[in-house]
Amino acid sequence: MSEKFWVNVEDKVVVESVLGTEACQFLISLASDNVLSNFITPARDLGVQQGLSKLVEGSNWNYAIFWQVVSSKIGGSALIWGDGHCRNPKEGGAADKISGEDSNFEKDVVKKRVLEKLHACFGGSDEDNFAKKLDGVSDLEMFYLTSMYYSFQLDSVCGPVESYKSGKAIWVSDASSCSHHYQSRAFLARVVGFQTVVFVPVNSGVVELGTIKSTPEEQSIVDMVKFIFTVGGSSSSQTTKAFPKIFGHELSLGGSNSQSVNINFSPKVEDDSGFPSESYDLLAIGSSNGCRSDSNKIELFPHLNPMIVEGFNAQSRVSGVELSKDDALPQHDERKPRKRGRKPANGREEPLNHVEAERQRREKLNQRFYALRAVVPNISKMDKASLLGDAITYITDLQTKIRVMETEKQIANNPQQFSVPEIDFHSRHEDAVVRMSCPLDSHPISGVIKTFREHQILAQESDVSTVDNDKIVHTFSIKTQAGDAEQLKEKLLAAFSK
Amino acid sequence: MSEKFWVNVEDKVVVESVLGTEACQFLISLASDNVLSNFITPARDLGVQQGLSKLVEGSNWNYAIFWQVVSSKIGGSALIWGDGHCRNPKEGGAADKISGEDSNFEKDVVKKRVLEKLHACFGGSDEDNFAKKLDGVSDLEMFYLTSMYYSFQLDSVCGPVESYKSGKAIWVSDASSCSHHYQSRAFLARVVGFQTVVFVPVNSGVVELGTIKSTPEEQSIVDMVKFIFTVGGSSSSQTTKAFPKIFGHELSLGGSNSQSVNINFSPKVEDDSGFPSESYDLLAIGSSNGCRSDSNKIELFPHLNPMIVEGFNAQSRVSGVELSKDDALPQHDERKPRKRGRKPANGREEPLNHVEAERQRREKLNQRFYALRAVVPNISKMDKASLLGDAITYITDLQTKIRVMETEKQIANNPQQFSVPEIDFHSRHEDAVVRMSCPLDSHPISGVIKTFREHQILAQESDVSTVDNDKIVHTFSIKTQAGDAEQLKEKLLAAFSK
DNA sequence: TGATACACGTGAGAC
DNA sequence: TGTCTCACGTGTATC
């Protein structure tokens, strides 16, 4: 079926030059097997966009991808693109290395053609062809956008699967090892120049982070990811609506499409192997499915997986998730050490349920503590009380900082509110002379001119000069009709008194 | 001894017109009894300034005062001025009502004279007479500064004492009740127009908050105060030094004066009445003793209590505190409810120590939780796990907010770095014509003119006009000597390329 | 050896 | 009713 991919040999060469040979082969096999149609893809909006964006924005990470585990109708499970967030390095020294050298119009055109091809091959329609909307495609974007079309069988070998099956985070921070973990995406990854890639297993999938900066392992980042995707980074300001419940557990609706439903189902575990206390909720903390953010604030909604199986209902989803959990989740094989505390002392097993529930509650609380440690810098001591104390002072510090900055901003934005300009107004027979005077640093030159424009005033002369060391005088004359002059004066005064 | 206070009748009338009759009498009796010399005043810097400022700055509170409990050498205890923080309402609608009407120079002079008088009466030297440093005295400042000279015997009746003895916070949010609780300070309080006053009992004293805004009771504020003054709002970034220990408990040194020592002593309580788990540490989180903050950033160090007993040592302090705790601290008389959990079941009393320690640990943790609730807005649910989750998302939200604002600020500060102006430069025989053009919003008008001044350039003509809707063109001609023209052009370009 | 911190099982209130 | 949360006493690891 490779005929679908290119119509001639030149095409093949072009595509391979962009994606690399390995990636081409991999994607072709995926496309021709029509792999995606075999998966029960749960929902288009997983509500993780905000979490991903939180991870990427303001950090050194260039992108974050949530690989979602789905169960195949023909048996087995796989990780497919769930959602992602990508940030173009514009500020900072972290420039896109290769594309910085030879990014030219021609190359962009090629890249866009390849993306369009991929889009078509995986069944995308023409309307949602995001490639056309792009003006230029950086190498990072190229890597990110092609990643959307990948999926990894759980019996294959690659970074995300490895991490998911072992239940352990993988942190690779040198370029060569990165290549190995990117597997078939290695070519593009090398082009971008990723130095660090991280896979973090979370409920229902794996989160992948990548950056072109070499970043040593940080447990706090892993904890942060786990918190956002496992414990639920929400329940805060934005989403306070009560979730409907099913089986006594929370049920989060996916985005605006009320038909696509995520069940948060916490299966009973009889033995305490694995993570008995992890709640499997993935709270809805955002909307949109795939996002590219850069300085131009372009957002993409590629609407991937266009041929997913429709018409599933909540029940089938539950069993689907349970299936995938059951057949492919030896997450954390080794028993948790349970270092302290009373020995089990299980004389009877009558109240085992209560014990288990309490265990889960404690574990949940501890997860929160770990997550809190991850976001609070300068933890003085490692015990819980100190942590809380540090968190509190940190919060109040942040609050004051924000307050200070906000007042600063207000002052900066409305300098005239602290120094209303003096306005002399002399009406003459056919025109008027206006003389505005105010401190140098806060002269609202743009404000003056915008006010002109708003009232369709044509300034004939417009002279600025300084007097008294720190005052600026702006003199201009305008054409007026009778009566307009006074009106304008009032308008100007009003405009600059805010 | 009222002769000391005024030399003639007119003086008395003047002082009474400022302070009110009642306050005058009260202060005179204090001054003449030389009350302060009877107290064992522990340290000049209590290290609570930062805590007080944290409470006041960025809130609606106009001031915060820490009334410190001290034991008298002649028996009994009293609350005396420990430290305070006062914020002048400049922004916001909360203007100083009365002084807004008739604040004039003459009145300020009178106020300052009264303050000087008070200062002298209570033994202040001339050098540390802060009144002279003030340019004007608002009514709020008048109230605040005179409060410094107050002290309240624990057998008297007034807001701070009431709160301290009962161990309960007092929250009064209407003007008339406020007056009652201010007692002898009521006159000045009315002048300022306080609508709300709060007394929060903390270890070793009472914190008083006041505001001219009517503020309904908020437990979170009380919790916050208790956290800062009881649990210790520090242990964060700024103070990470290890405290020396005494009796296995933390010992916080007071400020820079290593002679003045605060002992954090957690007395053993045999029954669990009261607050058995409160640790009596008052961590050092600041320095300075009394602070007035306003837009002019004047800070006062009045060095009150100039005749305190010197030469006390750590031991005497401990006993002093214990004494005051013992004879006047039925703090929280009613037994703590202990609603849930296993019943005591005290068969033996051998491991009672361990049990007690664990109790204290739990209580400390809970105090932190309460305090955390106080600083995190929008708590979704009241349970601990949700609280932690909310706190985490709140922190990350604040962090991103700060990040965003910081980048915004950078952009705002250097607009030219994003739009280097075009500069046309035409050198003529005796002068030069410069034409600068750049986007309207970022026109560095002040920058241009400052550059002129820096290089002693006299602009002969200076005309601004707009073209193309969003560009501003600034044309000016300058006198030049030979060779200067090119140099100026370079200077201008350099200045605006940052 | 004591002080400290944590986890565990458990009883019980709350919804 | 069950489910959830909490506090308590306790065992134990760490320093």
C-alpha cells in the first residue's frame, strides 16, 4: 500500500529526506494496516491539554505528549496519540538549531507537503488540514506534528511502551541515548537536537517530555507529571462543578462533547501489589485536542483519529479500560517497601475493605505531598509539617509578588492617572492650538495621537519640545469647525484622566 | 505628675483635642506610674515585623500591632507594645476620611508636637524622636504611633486583654462596637474611622488588626495570624539557618542582638486541656521594631521602652514566660472536642510520652493545614487531599501568572527591542535633519529626548506625525559641528537597539 | 538512648 | 446503607 503514499520515486526521496527512512517505513506500515481503526479510542478531548500546557509553558520543555493506552479490538493494547502541547523556542537561547541555519521558504514548502501527505494517508479530510494554516514549519513542529500519527503496540519496544509497562519513569539526558529511545522518530529528533527526553507512566498512558536542553533528572518534574495526570491537577478555581458519579466514583465529562465520556473507575484490588491507592481519575482540566503554542499564538485542532469507532457507550468504555488495565499493567512489580509502621498483623480478614480504603486514602494524601514538594522550591526540611509551612510562606510570597507587580503594571499602564497633563487650548478663527504639558517619562504620545484619530482630527502642526528639564510640551494645531474646539478639549481631558 | 505633661492649660487643651480626653488620662497615668520600668521586657526585636507586614501589606488591614505579654516585677502581667506595622491607604477608595477633609499644615504641626511630647514623657531621647522625621501625620498614623505608648494590665478590661485571657479571637466589624473595644484609644480610632478591629490571641501576646473597611469575620484571617505567630510562618527561603536547641526544642534568636533571646519552650501538659500541642515558638522572620510603610517608604525605629531592665538571661526569660503563661493563660478553657477516632483506652501510662508527642505532631500538622486553608482561595472541598491539590494548582497558577507578568514587564520595559526605529539621517551644512519612524505604541519619545539631553543636543524643530495608521514619525533638526552628525546617528541607533 | 517522623490498623462521625 | 474522612494509639525506622 505504499503506492498511496507517493506517486513517484522523487516523492519518496523527498519525504524520506524530511522524515528519515525509518520513520517513513514505520508510518507507512501503520497507515497501510489502518491500525487506528482497530482501537477503541475513547474520546477526542481527554481534558489533559491544560495539564500538558502547564508542563511545557514556562519550562525548558519544548513539547509534551500524552500517549494514551487503548485496547485493540483484535486483542492487545497500544499507546496512541492522546494529546500534546508544543512550544516554539523564540526567546531564550534555545533556538531551533538546524532550522536556524538553513530554514528557507523552499524547505518549509516541502515540510508542509509531507505533513499534508501524512494527514491524507491517515484519513484526514481536507478541511481540517492544519498544515495549510502554518506559515512556516520549524523542525520542532515537524517532529511534534508527525508524532501525532504514531502509535506503539504494547508488545513493541520503544520509550513510551517501556515506561508504561515497567511503571517507571525514564529520564534520558544525552543526545545519543535520546535517539535510542525515540526509535523510529529518532531522525526527526536528531534534526531538532533533543538532548533530553522523559517518559512518565501515568494512569491510562504515558506522558512524554522533550527538550533540546540537556536537563538532569529531577524527581520533582516526574512527581509533577504524576500529580497532574494521576492525582488530578484540577479541582481548583476553573473546574469546580461537581462531577456526576458512577459506581460511587467520579465521572469526568470530556470537554464540550457530552457524548464522549471518560469514566474514572477505581477497580478494586484484592492484593496490594501495584498501586492500590492510585485513583484512576483523569480530571478534565482543559479543552482542545493537540495544541501548538508559539509567539504567534496559533492553535491547532487537528482532529486526529478520524475513523474511530463511534457509538460506544459508558459501559463499553469501562470494560475497555479495565481490559487494558488487566492485560497490560504490571505497573510497579516490586511491592512497595512499607518501611515504617505497625506490621500487618492480619489476624482476621473481616475489615479488610476498610483497611484497604484507608490505605488508599493515605497513599492519595502522600501523592499530594509529593506533588506539593515538586512545586515548592526551597524546602527547608523534608518532613510534612515543614513542607506545609514552606508552602504557605511560598504562597504568600507569590501573592505579594503578584500584588506588587500588578500595582506596578497599573502605574505603568496609566501613567497619566498619576500626572494628568496640563492642556492649554486656544481657539482661533479656523483652527485651534493645543498645548499639552506633562512629565517626560509619562508623556502619552500614543494616547494623544490615538485620540486625534478617534475624533478624526487632522493635526496640522505637531511639535514636541522639553522645558524645565523633565517636562515635555506637545503643541499642535488642528482644524476645527465652530463649537468643536471646546468639545475636543473636554475629550482630551477625559481621555487622559482615564 | 501631670505637670510633666504640659506646662500650661493651653497645652492640655491642644493635646486633648488631638488624643481625646480619655486617652490623655490613660497615658498620663501610665507615664507617671513609670509603668514600663516594672516590666521585664524581653527583647527589642521580636522578629515579628515581617509577619505583621505580611498581614497588612496587600490586605485591607490598615495596621497590625503585636501586643506582647510581659510579666511585671511587682507581680501580675500586662500587654505592652511589641511591634507593629502600619500602611497608609493611598490607592484604593479607602482614604483617610477625616484628614482628607481638613488636613492642613497647622494640624500636622500640632500632631507632631503631641507625638514629641509623648515620646519625651515616656523617656525617649531626642535622637530617636521619629516625629521629627515625618512630613505629615495622618490620623491613622496618629492612632498607630500613640498606640505604641499604651500598655494594658491583664486585670484591666479592653480588647487585647479580653482576647488574651479568653484565648479566643475577637472580631468586631461595626464602628460603634469598635469604639468599645478600643477603650481609651476610642477617640483616635473614631477619628480614623475604623470599622473593623480584630484581636487574635497568639503565644506570648495578642495581635490586633484594624481597618476602616467593614470586614465580616473570616476564620481564615484568624488562622493566618495564628499560623504566623504560633506555628511559625518562617522556615522558608529567607531563614533556613538551624536554630540552636534547648531542652530539645527550637530556640530562636531575636534579630541581630544575640543577647536578647526568645525561648521556644513547649511546656509539658499532663492533661490535654488547652492547646497541648501548640509549640511556643515565635520564629524570627524579620528585623526592626515598629514600622510605618507608605508610599514614601519611611520606616520608623522608635526604640520604645528605653528603660527596660537589662541583663536578663535565657533562664529568667523562660521562667518569665512560664510565669505569665501560668498565672494568666486559661487559653481555651473548654476541652478540645476530640470528635473522632479511637477512645483513649488508657490502660497503662507507660508510653504516655510517646502518645503525647504524637498528639503534638498531629496538632502541628493540622495547624499547618488550617493555615494553608487560610492562604489558598477557592478550596473545592474541605478534606485534606483536596486542600493539598488546590494548593498545588494554586501555586502553579501563581507561578505561571508571575512568569507571564514578568515577560510582559520585560516587553513593556524594552519596547524598542522589538521594534528598532528606522532612522533617516540627513546632514546639511550647519545642521542635520533626523527622521525617526517606528510603531505608534512603542515610540520611545522620552528615550529620544533623553538621548538629546545626554549628548547636549539642541533640537531646533521637533515634529511628530503619523503615517500609515500605526506609525509615528518624529522629525527634528539639530545643530551639529562637523563630524558630529554621524556620531549622533550611531548613538541614537545604539540607544534604541538597547 | 531518647527524640522525631511516619505508616499502620482501628473506631467513629458525617453525609 | 455504605463510603469517606479523620483522629487516635501504636509499632518502628532514622538519627
